[in-house]
Amino acid sequence: MAWFIGQSLAFIVVAFLLGLLVGWLIWARRTERSTESPAAEVEAATTEEPAQAEEPAEEAVAVAVAPEAVEVVAAEVEAVEVADAAGAPVAAVAPEKPAKRVQKPVKKATGGTPDDPELDEAVAAEVVAEAEAVARAAAEGTAEAGDAEDADAPGAGPEDAAAAAAADADADATARPEEAAAVVEEPQDLQRIEGIGPKIEAALKAAGITTYAKVAAATEAELRTALRASGIRFAPAASSWSAQAEYLVSSDEKGLEEYQDYLVAGQDRARKFDAKVDYADVDEIEGQAAKAAAIAQDDAEAAALAAAPEPEPEPQDLQRLEGIGPKIESALKAAGITTYARVAAATEAELREALQESGITFAPAAASWSDQAQYLVDGDELGLEEYQDYLVGGQDRARKFDAKVDYADVDEIEGQAAKASALAQDDAEAAAETEVPEPGVQA
């Protein structure tokens, strides 16, 4: 605001000085015209005609203030006075020294008279144009000065600009989580849950339970407490609301539809829900006998599915276990041991019994098959590789397996001496690992 007032005052000062200059020049010119004789004018015109052909036309433009300019200046002066009356701070403007006034000889239009109105209008138009140009230049100079002052003002340095930018960034970062929270916390249609009507929905939302996620996370006791706060004590379906809401949170529309078919008036049936059963929507069936028949049929289907044996899993490649070749794999699968899980669950005796049923009595590596299979069940490929490096011909070494030791794969080493040396080196590393105390345990 101070900069704008300072700029306005500078503009007023320049306009005032120009007005003085215009008045003085017009007064001098009209005085000169009134004292000149017609003969002198003719002589001057005759003398200056050759000069017009030789020299470029140069005229001293007598500055005249148009009525519009006077009105603009008056309005700005009035605005400054109002600002002063209101106590607004006004920037001090140093008065500028007027430039030296140089009056060039004015050429008389041939055939014109001192009081020729056409000549006065032409001169006035030129004066107004030059006055506007000067005023614009002054205004631009004042604006540049104001910008320079702002740049030099305390607190306007690069550090302050960086601090302001950081403050804006912090404000944005603070606002973003709030906006995200507002989006997440937008209330949802709880009446999609069977057993919730308009009154119960209003009661839950009044207690802050406004979304499917909040219903799913709440216990039955918490839901009933929220209802009692609004004076609602009867809600028989409350026990199933969390389970229903969980389907909506997971966007499992089909699962929700099947579960709601299982429910009777929003309540669980006597028999536990089984996702494999295609339940009839008893609430849509008319007549108690028909409802009872539909429920009995669903219960029979659920019982049959529960009694049915689990489907046989796909056989897996048992030859990934060290010590199992094609013949041993066929013998194990013939005995029903077809997967890594079944090998891992079997004892060494059970595995040998399965082999004997196929006439195989020699299987020195059988003791390690369950352990190897467990790595595959767990999906631990690196663990299986390290354990198989530890094994020698599929059998455990004399020293117990230590997962911290980087064992050499002795089966890949040629020569008994080299094998013995690798085994001795691994045993020494394992012994050193055993002697090192655990972190935080004093020796």
C-alpha cells in the first residue's frame, strides 16, 4: 500500500511540474504572437522557407494540459488526501529537479494567424501526447524504484524466501493427511448390512461408527453399546454385522450375497456357515413349512460336504529330495505319499514300510527325506540347498547340521583325500561356531 501511495505522489508531482511548464510556454507564446506585426510574420516565414528544405523539422512542443489529464490529477490528489485523513502511512517522495527548459524556435504555419484555432488544436494534441509519454516514463521509473526498495528491504532475502516456501510446503503436507482422512472417513451406506435400518444406522453413525471398516472392527458388545446410547435395545442381527461388513471391506460382493442368503432375518442359522454350500434365501420364501424345508435341505448339503474326503492333491516331483530316484519315487507314490507335505509328515519307519511294499529294502538316505521335504513345504529353496550340501550321499554327517556353517558339497568333490579334507574343514568351522558365545551372553 505504501508503495502504491508513493507511486501516486510521484506521478502527481511530475504532472504538476509539467503543468507549470505548459502554462509558462503557452503564456510566452501567446505574448510573442500578440507583439509581432504582420510584416514581421511574413518576413519570418520568407526567411524560414529555405531552412525548412535544408534542416529536419524540429519544433519545441508547447505542453498543454488536456481537461482529461487535469481530472485524473485531481482524482489522484483527492485519493491521497483521503488516505492521509484515514491515517494511512505515506511514503516520502523526494522532489525531483525539473529538467532545464530549452525552448526551440517555433515555426509559423504559412498563412496562419496567432489566434488560429486549428493551429492551437494541433499543438494541444502534440502536447497531450508528449505529456502522456512523460507521465508513463515517470510511473515506470517509480515502480522500478519501489521494486528495488522491496528487494532491499529486511527479510526479503533468499533465506526468507526459502523459509516461506518451506512453510507453505509444511502447510500443504499438513493439509494433505487431513484431506486423505476426510476421504477415508466419508460415511458409508450401513443399510447394506442385513438387520440395519435407518434408525440403527443413525445410532451407529452418532457413535462414530460410520464406515464398513469400523463396523467390521467392532465387537458385538461395542455395537450394542453404541445402540443403547441412542435408546435402541432390540437388535437381534447385531451378531452378524461385523462379518457382513468384512465382505464389504474386502469388496467381496458375491461372498456377501451368499452369506446374507445363509442368514435368517440377519441372524446365523443353527449350523455354521459353509462357503461351499449354495444356500437358499429363506427370507424370500413364504410359509413356515417351506422355510423349514429349505433350511433342512441346506443343512443336508453342508453335512455331505463335511463328510466328503479332501480332494487328492496333485503329485509333486519327489526326486528333488536327495536319495530319491525314479524307482523309490514310484514306490512312495504307490503307497499314497505323493507330495512334499506327506513326505515331511511321515516318519522314517513309515517311509521304509512304503518302500518294502514295492520290494525296495535299501534306502540309506531315508532318514533325511522328511527334513528335506519340510524345506520345500516352507518354500525355503536356499535352506534346502545348504542342507543338501551338508548331506553326503543323502545321509547326515557325523556332526549335526548347523545352518551357520557354509558347507562344501562333498558329493561334487573327487578323491577320498579331498573329500576328507573338506569334511574336516567344515567340522572345524562348525566347532568354532559352537565355541563363539551368543551376543549379550558372557562366557
